[in-house]
Amino acid sequence: MPTPLFHMNPALTAIAAVLLCTAGMHAQEMEAADVQENRPVGTWTDYLPYHQTEELVHCGTDLDTGFWAVRTEHAVFTLDEGVDVVERISTVRGMSSSQPTALAWDPTGEMLIVGQASGSIDFFSNTGNWLYTLRDIEQSNLIGDKSILSMEIFGSLNPDLLIATTAFGVVAIHLRELDVRDTWYLEGQQALRRCHGITVRDDRYVIWTDAGVFEAPVDHPFLSSPDAWSRWEDIPLETGNYAHVEFAPNGHILLHRKTGETAAPDELWLRMDGLWEPFEASESVQVLAIASASVSDEPSDWRIAIADHQSIRQFNANWEEIQLDYAADGVPLRVRDMEYRHAVNAMGNVGLVEFGDLFIANFEQGLLKMDISEGEDDAHWSPEGPPVALVRDIDAWNDKIWVASGGIDETWTSMYHKHGFYGVSGMRWNWIPNPEGLNDLAGINDPMAVSIDPTDPSHAYFGSWEEGLIEVQNNEVIAIYNESNSTLELGDFGGSPRVGVGGVDFDRFGNVWFTNAYAETPLHVRLNDGSFLAMALGNALGNSGWLGDVLAARNGYIWCVMPRGQGVLVYDTNQTPGDTQDDDWRILTSDPAKGGLPSDDIYCLEEDLDGEIWIGTAAGPCVIYLPSAAFDDGYENPIASQILIQQDGNYQLLLETEVVASICIDGGNRKWIGTQNSGAYLLSPDGINQVAHFTSANSPLFSNQITDIALNHRNGEVLIGTQRGLMGWRGDASNFVQEIDELRVYPNPVEAHFDGWVTVEGLAYNSTVHITTLSGRAVAVVQSEGGRAIWDMRDFAGTLVPYGVYMVFASDATGVSAGVTKLAITR
């Protein structure tokens, strides 16, 4: 059965619509608001690693001040040369995808052009505002890879024509009409060639591909025909995979070939005097980037830079090495792309053009500037962000957030990710580099789960899939617990014995519960006094059962995912976690007599504000409304319930075809549901009504594959982990207070250009907010979600209220706790 379509809440639908429509118009204002406390409800932000850059392009003329556009695996950022301001460009600002693959600058139209792995091409203004997305390639009936690999504009031939090399051929696009004018299949549509790059030499297009180098006259009338193209036959390997072709002075040509061999992946060949000879730029077997430039037509004013895995060597037109560098601004080079930037030195009334700087797309520190004229200092720039885009598990305690990057595949096999531990405090990112582990594997691999201590948010535990339990305090690893210093046991998996911890969760008393994969005692606790205990489950899990994620509920029950279709373990500590003699446990499965789960494939567990347990399965979510029934042997009905909804007059089960990867509860007891294939849903507290549904098609969401969802309950930001990275959505529900003390309203005053929602914070659970004029005439009433309410500035008739000063009155559900403040509207 297809996923049911729910009736959309008009307010949240409008939030998403306004966001998408205004992403380009107000992108700069929204980007600035991302770092402010009063970021509007309904806005998105990205949390991406901008330091790992792959390509750069200078936007402007060769000599005038402009800006740099720098591409990462997931997004783009720009650097204004005049004021050193860094701006982000991602799906939040209108980019059509989170997989950019190529950049170009249109000097005539002053547009930044971003090609995507999907084949779409995005156009942005010189201020970073989204203008248009061309989807002709993406939506073509071509089967296979449609990635844009490079883009060039040859202004001397046609400044209005963009030439895009792709994974299947070359596409010519008219920049003013924004349509495809021609497609060049170099060897026909039955032998598609992966075209890595293109240039023009002697009135001929030259294209380097995965099967040789091809050329054709630029004025050939039928470039779409394979007959127009001829393959270079005199090169070292006629059908080789060529990554770059460089034309040098004196008729010299440099070829960069990818060999496909691990021991020697790259070759350079130099053609001089009609002969091809190997060119050894360095002792390295890698070539990562090549760039050349000249400041005049004289061969002596030409140079080329060749980068390997640790250095950049520069050569002159005689192929003599003239400079060797290993770092810039103290940063190892780690080059992915580079480009020369010229300088102008005044000599009286004459400006002398000289080599100034080499700008580098660096895989560790963003954009590097390496001064080669000895006139300035080196420098580097990148927006702040996490070290990687990998997200498996997120935990948030107000503004303290930690992320476990994960590291297993669908079969729970370790992937040996060594990215350390990362998170954010307020707006500052914290990264603990991968420390040394205690076993025979280098570093601490594959952090699977994380939990923040509710009694001390500076304290947290991570579970590693091979190193055990990792304790973090004040952004430092302070202890590693394994079989030698705790109750944890070695498990025989992954090729050698190791300590796998797949789930970690604090209970409300500050005890931390964790699971031990492939061990005889799979459930453990470290009490708040520092002692360890193992829960004696005997042979309850059988020979093949083991435990993954864990949830410590408020009533003392410990719920554990049993991976690979084994169901759920629920463990009752009898409110005495330090005494195992009075404990009990049950295993819940799809068997109606054992819980009646909709599926034995379990992915996540969560407890809502009413103490009900929500379970994410391969057949949608289910709810255990009465958790104690798990231990009531006289309870006859299945204790797990699926939610029945009505759609177009028909009844069906909530999200019954979806794999539910994550469930999170907001301050209004609403349910966030993250799925493996359909994005994120926000449901009403009972799950019957859909409030919002975010996908990569209708929102800036990077991917429809959700890995985890968590909430910053202080400011209501919903943290959504996806296959492509972490995002934040400013929700309309936040933490509530026990008694209303001080109301906070923003924006206040509301200025004329503002067209969003007014937010009221500092509310008790289920508060009612009344808005009146100064004379006492009621104009609107809104209900809170958790500790926050939003108002669209419309009265009971749906009309925008006029400018003036308004009173905001709030009271809790009992009417005992109340507060009042003023709001000014200057419209």
C-alpha cells in the first residue's frame, strides 16, 4: 500500500512554502539570522563540513576584486575578496541538491553556476541569491550517470554558451535562454564517454575522457555526430583514462592519465619536439591537481603548478622546478584544486601584472591562499562546521549537542570510520580528534551511539563498535571502558574479538545504560557512583540474539532493540538498578502472544511525554500505550498498537509501508518520524494527523534517508540527520516551563518587510495565548506547542492586523500561571 497522504496543517504548510519561495530573495538575511537567538520559526540551516573542499573558481575579472566560489562534497561557500566575508550556499539557499560536482562563472551575466551529480544546474546571482535551476539533463530519458563533471565558457567563441562535460558526453547550454542547444556524443549513444574536461586549442575543441582524448573543429556544423570527433592516436595509451590535458608554450603538451593501479595511480606524460616522454614532477605516485597561468604572451611569463598528496611544485616553460611548497599558513596542502591569482604592481603610471597568489581548494582547511610573490601572508578560510557529514545518532540537551558519526553497513559490519567525536555548544563546534584506542586497531572506530548526562550536560558517553564505552567530559575523552576495566565483554565479530557497544542512554537518575554486542551478558549499567553491573539475562536471547540501541524510560524500564529481526527486549529494574535480584524481562515480537509488533525488524525506540513507548519498525510505527502490560501475563490482547488513520474515506495504518529509522518527541508531545526513504514527518501527539512532511523535493532536506532526529528543546530547533549530513529546522515547539514567569516575543517590533510568524516563548505546557489591542479588544487566540506559540499576525477574520501596539496575555491550562507583555507592529 502506498504511503498515505494526510491533510496538511495550513500553518506549517505555509511555513514551508514561504521558506522555499523566499530562499533566494532573503538568503543573506536568513544566513545572518542562523547565528542569532531569534531565528524565525520555519527556517532551515545546514551543519555541513565546509573545510573539505574540492574545487574553486574566481568570480570576477583576472585583476579586479571579486569573490571566490569554493565547492565541497555537499555545498558551496563564497569568499568576498574585498571584505573577507564567507557565505554558505547549500540547499537552504536554493541549491537543487547536496551533491555539487562542478563550478563555473559567467562573466557576462555575472552568475555563479553550480552543476550537480543529478545533472541539474543551478544559477546564482553574484550575491549568492538563487536564480534558476535547469533540469533538462536531470529529467532527460537517458539511463545512467548524468553527473556534471566540468563547465566552461569560451568567451572568445561565444560568451553566451556554457559547455558542460558530463558522465555521458558534452552538453551545450545557452546562458541567456537557459536551454540545451546541443549534445555531443563523442562515440555515439551506444558508447557513452565520461568527459572529464574540455578546452579550446587552435580553433579545436579538445576533450579528455575515460577512453582517450578527442578533438573536433569548433565550427563543425554537426558536433553531435561521432563523425565530427577524432581520437588522439599518438599518445602513450590511446584509450586511456585521462584526467587532464595542459597546453604549454613552445607547443608542449602535458597529459595526466589515471592508471587504475593502487600502487601507481597517476602518470604524467610530456610531449616535446613531437615525442612523448614520462614526466616525473615528484617522487610521489599521485597527482591531485594541475594549474597553469601566464601574465603575458612570453613563454618566460608562464608557469605550471603540479600537486601531489603533500606538496606543490611549480615549473617554468622549460619544465625546470622553480618553487616547492609543503604548507600554506601552517596548513598541510592536501590539494584538490588550485588556481593562480595575479597581482598588479604600480610602476609610476603603469600597472605591472605579476604572479601574486596561488589559491588552493584544501581537503582539510577550506580555501588556502599561498603567497608566491612574497608580498603578503598566507591565509585560509572556511565556514564553521562539523568535521564530517556522517550522522548515525544525535543527542541534545538544550544547546549541548553531540553526534555519533556511525560506521556500520546494513549488515552491522564495521566500516572503520575514524572521525573522532563531534558536537556543538551554542554556535561553537567541538571536535575531539580520534584518540588512541586500547585494542589492536588504530584509533577509536565507528562511534555508534551517544547520550548526554542529564545531571551534567558537559558529561557524555559514546558507544564504539570496536572499542567499548567512551566517556567524554568538557570536550575531552577522559576514559575508555572495555573488558579490562568494566563488566563489558569481548565479542567475536568483525574478524577479531572486540568490544562492541551499539546503544547508550542515561536514565533520569544519572545511571548510564549500554548494550554489549555478541556478548553473553549483553545489557550493562554504570551507576552514578561509578560502579558497573551486568544484567543476568541467562539464555533469554538464545544463540543468535543480541542488543543494539537502548532506551531508559522514566518508569525504570529499559527497552532494547534486538537487531536482525529479533524484536525488542524490555527489562524491568523494579526501580532498583543497583539490585538485579528483583529484575524481570520480556522479549516482544510480532507474535500476538508476545506483544504483536507489526514487524520483528526494529530500528528505534522513544518515550513520549505521557510515558507511552513508540517503536519504529520496518512496517511503520507502533505504540505501547500501557508499558506495564509487557509484564502482565494475564493481558490477553497484543500490547503493541498501530495507529489507524482515515484517508479519502478509507482507513489504513499509519506509514505501514515505511521503515521508521528515528522517532523524536517535541515539547508539545508531537512525534517526529524519520524514515529510510520518505523524509521526515511531524505528527500530532496521537499520531493521527500529519502536521508537516519534509522531503528533498519540497524542502532543503539533503536526503530522504533519515538517520536520526533530535531536538534542542531550549530553542525548538529540530536536528535532522540524513544520509548526506546534518540539518536544523527551527520548529514551533520548545521546552515548556512549570510556571509562566517572563514572556519573550520576537520579532519585536515587527518591521514592515517581515512576513513570517511572531513567536511567543516562556510558556507552560498547553498554554493559551490571547492577543488584544491596547483597548482590550481580542484579535487572536493561539495554543502553545510545548513552551512556544506562533501567531501569523492575522485576526479572527484572517485579516492582517494593522500597525500598533498589542497586548500578549498567556495562561497555562489551569489558569493559575499567567504572564503578559507587549508587541509593537510597525507595518
